[in-house]
Amino acid sequence: MRGHQLAMALREAYLALHRRTDAIMARSGVTADQFVVLASLTEQIALTQRDLVVRTSSDPNTLRAMLILLERRGLIERRPHATDSRARTVSLTRKGRSAFRKLWRQSETVRQRLLAALDPDDASVLVSQLRRIVAGLVNSPVQGELS
Amino acid sequence: MRGHQLAMALREAYLALHRRTDAIMARSGVTADQFVVLASLTEQIALTQRDLVVRTSSDPNTLRAMLILLERRGLIERRPHATDSRARTVSLTRKGRSAFRKLWRQSETVRQRLLAALDPDDASVLVSQLRRIVAGLVNSPVQGELS
DNA sequence: TATTGTTATACTCTATAACTATA
DNA sequence: TATAGTTATAGAGTATAACAATA
């Protein structure tokens, strides 16, 4: 097995997932990437933008652009952080929670298909393998890069 | 195991791969997506744009935008197809082949890390699982979509 | 000094729709 | 009629760099 094949298979699977998700959510005017932000915000009452950067694997500037779009549509709100006045906390609005629930239902089939493509026991193994791949790729210097 | 976790793990792994690849190739002014196009062109002498759309999992318009960028930089060339005058064949130029070889060497560590994150026998299993996921997601109608 | 977030800016990828030309 | 590719257009995500305010 060659590394390039694995890279291409990973790319193809992710793009298929991403496009299928985008297609389902297009009617609601929410992108797959924005859905990831909304989903992260359901896991905790309020997160700082910094937290969200980590959870969504996004660049701070990219995240900000997405938050502004979501804020403009009334799905999220940003408030001053209670104790750290540099930070802002992000949370879902009532409208955002409602929109998310609908999007979650609409995307149920995608998650089902994802799982249906695998033997039941394989899914959790796959997740841990993907996480090991992430660990191997991030937080380690690139060849020839300045430390 | 929940489908959402799998989706998020897939996303995280792909983005890590994509960003690491982009970072390595940035000095050469080639993006990770353009690298995929160049790599596809090494597999066969000449491909039509249609062929490339399939091989790179791209939209025709997206692919065209990338080809124009690559053509402007002298890495690929497009010629009329020999027998189908609607089509154009795309191929690497001498400069493109040389650039690709360099990029391939520079990205060797990424592929090694990808494989190093897994047990040797697991890589091929992973590839086939990813392909089954793709098969489960594409070429089947979305719930509620018009046929 | 390091961190959080903003501003300004630019480019690539992405895709829809209408179109031409050819098979 | 279907297919290959183009044109026009728009938007989303991506990221770099310089910056202000605060920890």
C-alpha cells in the first residue's frame, strides 16, 4: 500500500462527505463548514473563538469570517467574556438551536450511510486510526522548516 | 460509535493532510489541490478534462480554474483532442514533470507519516473502507431530492 | 511577553446557469 | 439529444500580516 493511495482515498471520502452535506444544507443557506461550527456550539453552553478554532480545525481568520456570516443570520451571538475581556464567548441563539436541530435531522441519512458502509465494529477502529493520522501530521516540524 | 464522530474524524484527518501538504508546497507556489491534478497527469500520457474531473473528484468549473492557473505557470498544456474535437487533452509540460518530481520528493515525509501512523496491514484495509464510504455517499439520491 | 481577537487584503476553490460546438 | 468545454458570476473558505487591547 502506498501513501499516495491512502491520501487520495482520504481526500475522496472527505470530499464526498462534504459535498453530500453541503447539498443537503444548501436549502437552508448553511454550509457544511458552518454546520460544523454550529455542532461544536451544541457541545457546551459557550465557547470562546479560540476554543472553536481548536474544535473546528480552523484558522482564526477563517473562523471569524464564518462567525460573522452566522451572526448576520441570527444563528449565533457573541458576547464579552465574563472574566477575560480580551475574549468573546460564542453561543447559539434560540433560532440557531432550532436551525441546528433541523439540519441535524436532515443530515441523519448521511451519518447512517457513513456507518452502513462499514462493519459495526470497524467504525470505532476507523475513528482511532484517523486520530492517529492527525497526531502524526500535526504538531511536528516539516522537513527543512525552521524551528 | 456515532456517525458524527466518524464524520468529524474524517474531516480532521483530511484537513491535517491538506494543510501539511499546502505548507510544504507553498514555496513552489503550487497548492495541494493543484498537486493532485499534477499527480493524476503522471498516471497517463494525456487525459481529457472530463477524465480529470473524475480522477480528481472536482467540479468541471473548478477543474478548469485550476488548469488555467497551471497553464499560466507553464506546468501543463492543453491541446485539441485527436479524434473528438469537442474535447481537449491535458498533459504535463517538461517543466511540469520536473516541478512534480520535486514536489513529490518534498511531500515524501507526509506520505511516510500517513503510513507510520498505522500498523502495516491496516493501511490497505483503511483504503478499502474509505472507498466503501465513498460508494455509500455518491451516486444515490438525497432524501427528498427530485429524481 | 504572550494571547485574543480585529482589520485589511488577496487568492484559490467551489459551484450555478446559460451558452457554443460537436458527437 | 447528450456531451465537452467555456463564459460569466458569485460566494465561501483560506491564510498572511500588521495591529489594538488585555492577561
